[in-house]
Amino acid sequence: MRIRLTEHDSALGKSLRCNRVNRRGLGVLGAAALMALAALPFPQKACAAPAASDLAMTVRVYDYTQASPPILDRAERETGRIFGEAGLRIIWLDCSPEHATAVPHDPCQKAIEDEDVRLRILLAPIGNALQDSAFGFAIAPAIATVYYETALGFARYDERGFEAPIVLGCVIAHELGHLLLGSNGHSVSGIMRPRWDRVDIQKALMGAMLFTPKQARLIQAEMHSRANHLPVSRQMDGPHVSAP
């Protein structure tokens, strides 16, 4: 069992991310895509610092894929950054079976708290119960599932494997977002768009796939309600299936 805390980025790190363009494998087509991207609307205050907040959500991660640790670590950092921009810190608990322990105070063995959610990482939909293109699904208020191979396959669509951790991090943020925003949490822009294309991936690489300001307020309100054991008014039914 490992515990990881996602901290907010430094001001310099944010500045670099908000202005970065990953040059590896960009090429003529990639450059053209970025030029077209400049004319598209981005989420309001995409690179603005979040309001100071002590709100935190604990994510218990159950990885059943034996995926590359560097990819998962970078994906978790990207997810944490996205939620950090919305004013919420993420505490990651690695509760995967191979890391199970018999330690009496192992956090993974404790009962699920209101501020806790569970994230399952699977290779692909089991038994083809869901469409093959699905990124994952969420069962509010506390269980999210993402499909590792599907997310990475979308990242490799144009043979740019370096996108994989960013795409996976965005997919995780999307599904965790449904746990806090409910089944009607989609938006026309940002991380909660119901379907993604290559333009969205370019936005992700520039750090612009974020929650909208309204969604950030709802996320903070939801976590405040959970922390104080208050009832919520939003529809929290599931499962919700997400697809590219």
C-alpha cells in the first residue's frame, strides 16, 4: 500500500504548462492542428489558480492491469493537477491486490468514508458488456472504472505514445468528475465533454482540459457536503458510460 498526495503545481510549473507545446512527433499535421486550436474557445480561466481550499478527496486505486508504473504515476499527477485547478486536493491510496498488507492500520482496510472514492483500472470491458470504445464508467457516489487499453489506444491513434499518461489522467479525472457532478455532469467544453476528438487531446497536452468554473464550484460544494455529512441535491444515479 502506497500513499501519494497530489500538491498544487508551483507558479512556474503552471506557467510552463499553460504555454507548452510538446514538440516530439508534432510534424506538419500536428502544427496545423495547433494553429486551428488557437481559434477554438477554451474553458474560462483555464490556467487560473484555484481558490485556496482545504478540501481533499481520497482515491483508493485498484489496479488490475499490471500497467507501467511511470504511466500511472504521471496519469495520477495529471488528474491531481486538473482537480487542483478546481480547488480540490487528491490523496491517492494504492490498494491494488499485489500491495495488500496485513498492517492493522492500513488505510486500505478501513471503512469507506464520505470523502473516499474507489477507482478501478481494468484492461478492457469485461465480457463486452459495454461498447469497445468506452473509456470507462462511474457509479455515483463512490465507484469509478477506467479502461487502460482503451485510453492508451486512443492516445496511440496518431502514433504518439507520449500522450498516453496525459490521456489516461484526463480519463480518470472525467470519471471521478461524474462521482462529484452526477450523471448529468457533461459540458460542451473542458474535461467533462461527453466525446473527445484529436482537438481535445491537443488541449490536454496544453493543460487546457479542465473543469469549467461552474463545475469547480459544484465540485467544491459537493466535497463540502460530504465532509460535513450533508445531503446533496444533485442526481447521483449510475452507471454512466463514457466514450471517446
